[in-house]
Amino acid sequence: MTFPHSVIASREAANQSPSDLRIGSSPKSLLATLAPHASAGVTLRYPGLWIGLFAFVVRLIIILNIPNGFSWDMGGWIETTKHIVVNGFQNAYSKPLMGNLYPPGFFYPLWLTGQIYRACCSPDFATDTPTLDFLMRLGPIIADSFIAILVYRIALLWTEARRALIAGIAYALNPAALTTTAWMSMIGDPYYLLPTLLSLFAALTRRFAWSAAFIVIAILIKPQALAFAPLILFLILTMAKPRQALHALVAATVSGLLILSPFIVAGKLDELAQTVERMRGAFPFIHVWADNAWYLLSGGQDPWDPLFPNGINPNGPPQPFDTNLFLGVIAYREIGLAAFGTLYLVMLYWLAGRANPKNAIAASALIALGFFILSTRMHENYSFPVFALLSILCVSRDWRYVFLLIVTTGANLVDWQIFDDFFANKSELLRLHMANSVVFVSTLAMLLLVARADILREPRDLVILDTRVQIVSPRFLIALAAPLLLAALAFWAIFLR
């Protein structure tokens, strides 16, 4: 499978030999490619590691000097951490808690944090301490610092070292990323985005088994990673040989079983299944204060009223549940899924046979932003992957990616309500967030046009499981995408409906 700007060319840009990208390489080899010791045009040794260290120091300064912006959420995660440490990892789901409404992979960093805290600071696990708050915020900023390294390393696949260095620094200093992880302490987002980007990096460097394993890990940390799973599957199908695809399937299965093993051995899968049911019913609103398309369509209606104990204002409008039917026919949730699915299929059609590193990142950014804008139940922090992906793209010679990164960053900061105190009343705030929703929706439209132009610039050379395929019409690609669509529909019918 060849491209004018192919992975082979990217190896040269990264100062790597073809053997550096061999399939079946060791974890040590994979880690070595993340922080090459020298790059053309850059005299700094180990630039990736320096970017990670710089990102960590910036985030560390924030968590040492600025209080946690979302103490309510953090309280739930601390409660869950104590529950896991005291009662055993396999009992994470033994009772419903606010902070255990996550897949099993989410609990591994919590368990490690709790064990460190109990060993060094509080054998009886006192929960209301500055030390525990610091440790709970420390893990996510470490993960986010590795994300900065990955931003640099993925950019190095398609551009020169100097520009890749700028991409890493752009993410390290991105205000939206800093707000989400260091200030607001949304601990799950860097934990799942890190393996998601590792999966994408592994696929683009033809390590398909690692790619499959990492995307399963990401999904089992936070379900939002499911948005990227069809893209990873598509890359594997169109870049891997049949034997490599089989290895990827085995790796995905093994990684999933390893994460689930404490619950399998303890016979606790029924508790996990009950939690999946709880997850299906969590925040069933067309938006959860996310300034997206659904915020616009709702007229800015709040999902619940925080002034009332149960969130329901008896004199207010009905709550905007996404299970409500539009015209009595189809639920808003399904409309959002259909809109996102349509965007996905169109993007895959463009990408088929053109999946060089830059195009794959552009497609990933479109997926991340489209998921946030078009889907229901979105929170402010669900746009988090956009900033890493646009940081990678902003060093291209197309100024529009820089513009998109700046505008989406600003829109996210407004979405976090950090400017709300500057507005006198609720009607002014409504106008602010309605306007911000228009901005966010407009960025999706602009990214769609920019990504399309970039992707379609490449000639198509489609290979599926080592077999070259000629595409004569969009119908063929629709048939190719049908299994992915059927898988998505099956997931929806089993887990979401």
C-alpha cells in the first residue's frame, strides 16, 4: 500500500530505519519510537521526553496552586478509590457508587493511587486530606504529559522534527487541556485518551496487535473511546496482512480478558453487567451542559435545575431526555447516533486507500469533534481529544488547522463556564452559550471541509487484508462499511436501547 506521503516517507522524517517499524516488535521497541534520541534539524537530545517533562511541570504547578475545580466529581472518585482499596479490586461493583459508574479499566489507576496513599500517608484511608486530593490529580497529569509526547511523536510521522516539536509544545500549553486535566481534574479523560492515541500511533506504524490491544484498553477505561474503534478497525483491515489482522484479534481478546480477569476469577461479572445497565441510564439528556448542536436545538434548556433537590423544577419545562421521541417516531438519542454514524461513513469513504498518517489524524479529529457536536449526553469535557489531534495538525502548512485549534480551545473554555461570572443574569448567560454552540458547530463544518480537501488530495490505493481493491462507485464502500454499521447497531441494540 503506497502513498505520495506514505509511512515510508514518514520514517525518513523521523530518522528511523524500516526495521524500527517492524510488526511484532517488543514493548521496548515501541517505547523507543515514542522518544527518539535525535531528530533531523533538532539538536536537543530526547525532545519527546523534554516535551513530556515540560508538560508535567506546567500541570504540576497548576494542581499545587489552584484548587480542584470539580470537587463534587472528585469526591465520588475518592469514595470509589477507598472502596476498591479497602474491599478489594474485584469488589469494585459490589455496591452502586457515584464514582464506580465506569468500565473496569478505570479502576486500575485508582487502585494504584489508593495503595500509594495508604502506604505513605494514611493507613486508615482518611478521605478529606490535601495529600489524597494531590495524588488523585497527579496520575491524570502524568498521563496527560505522555499525551504531549505522543502528540510530538505522531506529528513526526508526517512532518519535520521542528514542526513536530511545536505540536508537542502547543498541546503542553493548550489552555483547554490544562483546564480539563489539571484544573477541573477530569481524571478519566487523559487515562483513556493515552491508550487511544497509542492505538492510533501503533496502527500508523504498522504494529497492529498493539493497536488492537490499546484500543480495547481505552474502551475498558472509558466508553467514549468507542468513537475511535471503527477507525482503528478500518486501519487494520486496510493496512494489515491477514496474519497480522489475526494477531490483532488475538491481542484485543487477550487485553480485554486481562483487564476483566479479577472479576472473572471472583465470579463478579454479574455485578459488572448490572453496572453496564446503570451506565446506559446515566445522564439521559440531550446534552449535559455541553455547548453543542443539541444545546442549540434545546434552546439552551438545562438538563436539570440545581436549585431543586431532585433537579426537577415543578414549574419549569419538561426535562430534555434524549429518550423522548421526535414527532413520536424516533428518539433524539438515535437521531444523534444516526448523524454521527453518517459522518463516520462519509469520512471512511474518503479515507479508504488514502490513510497516510496526516489523513488519519485529520479523520480522527473529525471523529472526535463530530462525536462531541452530534451525540446526545455530552459533557463539557467530552471534547478533550480534539485538542491533542488539532495540536498535531496545527503545524501543517494550512493555517485553518491553527484557527480551528484556537477557536475550539476558546469555545471549550467558555463551555466550562469559567467566564459566567462576568455576565449579570441568566438571559445573558443563555445568549453566551447559545453563541458558543454556534461557534462549536461551525468548527465542525469547517473541519469537515478542511479534512475532506486534505484527504481527497491523495490518489486512492485501497488494500483490504493484503488484497488490492478497485473502487468504481461509492456503493462498494457502503458495502465495505456495512459490517461496521451492523456492529454499531448491534452495540446500540444490546447496550444502549
